[in-house]
Amino acid sequence: MGTIIYGAAGLLDAAEGVQSDVALYIEGSRIVATGPLAALRGRYPEAALEGGNDVFLLPAFVNSHDHGRAFGSASLGIPDDLLEIWLPLLSGCMAAAPYLAGAWEGAQLLKSGVTVAAHSHIPPAWTQMYDSSVAMLRGYRAAGVRPAFHPPMVDQNPLVYADEAAFLAGLPDAATRALAAPFVQPVPLTTAEYLDLCAALFAEFHDATDHTAHIQVSPAGGQWCSDALILACVDFARQRQTRVQMHLLETRYQAHYARRQWGHSFIRHLDEIGALGDWLTLAHMVWVDEADLELLAARGVGIAHNPSSNLRLRSGVAPLAALLAAGVRVGIGLDGHALDDDQDYLRELRLAYVLANRPGAASPAVTVADIVRLGTAGGADITLGAGAPLGRLAPGCLADVVLLDWAALRGRWSPAGHPAPEDALAFLLHRATRRHVRHVLVQGAWVVRDGRCLTVDEDALADAIRADLARQLQDSGRQAGLAAARVLAPHLRRFYAGWEAAPAP
């Protein structure tokens, strides 16, 4: 016996618009049929009935780029700054143990309506990459989130983008250069060892049928990775029909790096070496050249757009309207750095919508439906690959469903019949937050009921994380690393200020 879930209204697919009287018939992990409630009751009279006339149904969201930190860095004494200054500080920041972080992060995402998360891993140490990856994956799966998991790899420019000798020479004294030394050490992991590690994770966790987890690869960022590393990761992904995700063009200095290295854009360089394709997702892309948009679309490259993080780390506003107008595939990610440190995916969609629509009557418009598509089917496409049965509510799709509190969203002053179906999506996008997420299903099973996560004990997780952080406060090595990063911060700022005269991308 299956289950019928119904609502007063719903969105089956962002391309189709809101419908009244929406119901789904689910058997096991899949949606079998959709239609009006009465029709499905007639076809499946023995089915259990869930939902109500006070809920709104829509596909679960896909968080197309994140790091699973479990909490914001600002709460641990790492204020927002330029990425190039913030990252060394972050390396000295306390972090939850990987299983705890995955389980806690998973619960928070589920309560925000997210059931798929592209996770760019941050190991406690490079030597702990495999064990921490396994623990993080198990934490996500305990919560019920589907991770698209990609461990990172870097093999160059660990502290500054090239000119490492110039940066070290510009430090005022030997004591300061000694503080910088740990930050410029090469990663103690070869490319072969990294790919062997990814192959082991792939064999244990990758699920291309039910999509409970994907294992992908991540040359962490163009400026941190040699061409050889990038191409080795592409070969790994293509052989296994999985994906590559990397950070790119997040800051203007990364765009300047490409000009300094090759005399043209990062995207042109990646295309020249054969690294662009529909297997690739690039996170951020704030400083992409407009001239490269058609090339990205032609190669089928996906873009993970991260509006909050791009603002908080002073990177800028990515040209979302231009990307969509060029036909580039796009999803939206929280990057673990939402404006309010709350992993509120609905609010992130709203921010993406507001930032995308620029001043001027001649500016291209991005619609509400565009944004919701990027958070659902578009995100599934660039995170799990074309054809993944998620991001839509249709027969054959996996039953990942969000039920919003439609009565609370409409509010006390909304008259009967308002909003009309054609206005409902805009109404939802302008008002909804994670507090309106009432129930969530993953693969046909309830994981959130009445706003409470059913899969993990959040109170116990919070207690364990607090105890873990208390132990880390006594870690003198971590404290020394953070102190060193704080000393280096003004020198990094001066170093990159000298790049301001570089040609604009």
C-alpha cells in the first residue's frame, strides 16, 4: 500500500507553474502518479493519506555548493573578509568532528527543505582526508541528506596566487616569515594518492541508481591546481561517469591570476587544455568574462551560484541574468555562508532573485520561476548530472518532497482565494523562510515532521559538538595557527592591493 500526499496547491515542476489541488501517489521511494486528490483517491483507494488543505507541495531543494561546516565561522572569531585573507584564518578555526558536522548540517538542511547537498570537503588535516570523508558521508546519510561529495586537492599556490617568493620577501622580518612558513608547505598528498582515495570512496558510497550519495572529484580551484591535476581529475570523473566540481573566479584576484599566467581568461585556458565539459561544475564564477558565456553554454558547464557567500566575502555579485540569457546551466548553493548563518535555502533563493535583477529598464529580467528552477531541477542537473530523477515531482522521480505551511505563509490578512495560482510562486518566494518548512520526505520516508528532524537527535548532536569545541579550545597548535594567520592578514591585504592595477577581466 502506497501513500497519497496532497496540498491546497503545489509546484510539480518549476517549468509548469503552480497548480491548485495537487496530490502525489508514492510507492516505496518513487512517485507513481500525480493529479487532483479525488482522482488519485479513486485510483488508489487503499492508500494512506497525508498532507492537507493548509500545505503547499513542491520538489525538495538542491544545495549546489556547500562545505558542511555545521556553524558559521564568525561565531568562532573569524569575521568575514576578502577570501584571500579569510581562508588562512579559517584554517586555524575550530571545526566540529566530521560525523557530527555531517549529521548536524544534514538536519539543518532538511529543515530548510534541502535533500541534496554538493559537499566540498574540508578535512581536519590532509592526512585525515579519507577517514574524515567516510565520517562526514555517514553523518549526512544518518540525517537523510543525499551528499554529492567531493574531497578537494591542491598542488600549488597554497597561500598566495603565484608570486610566493615576492610575498615572503615583502614580509618585514624573519619572525614574520617563520609564521608564514606553515602556510606555504606543499600538501602531503600526491595526485595518485588523492585519486586512489576517491576511488575507494566511490566503490563504497557512490549510488547512481537511488542517488543516496555521489562521489565526485574536486581540483579545489584553478589557481590552486596545476593543469596536470585538473586533467587527472577530469579523466577520473569521465571514466566513472561522475562529476568534477571546482571553485573558480570567485574573486577578482583569481581573474587577474589567469591574465598574468596566460594572457587571457581562465575559461579560455581550461578550454584549451580540454577541461570544460558537461561533467564540470564551477562554483562562484563572480568574475567570469562576458565573452566566455557562450563557450560555457556550448560546453555544457554547470555553475553553482552562491549569492550570500559572494557578498559576505566581498567578492561581488555574479552575473546571473547574463549566465541564464546565454543558456548556461546554473544551480544555487549556500556555501555554508548564508547571510544569517542559518542555512535558510528559501531566503537564499530570494537573495538570488533580488540580486539578479539589476537597475535599469533595459536590464534583462530573471523571473521567480527561473530562480525556483535553479533551486530544484537546475540544481539537480548540475549537482548529480542530467537526468537525475530529482528536482521535479513526476512519475518515476524519487519522492523528495517539501510541504510548506501554506496557511502561515498566506498570513492572517490573505482573503480566500489569494494568491491566485498564477501569483502563488512569487508570493512564496517573497515570503517563505525555513520556518515555513513543515514536513519533508526523502525517498518516500518522512525525515522532518512539524519542523522537527526525525532522523537524528539534534540536542544530543549539539551537546557532542559543544564538548568537541571545548576540547579544541585547549589545542595550542590550532590557537598558534590562528594567531599566525592574524599576523599575516595585513600583509596579504597589501600584497593583493598591488594587484589592483592588473587588467580587468
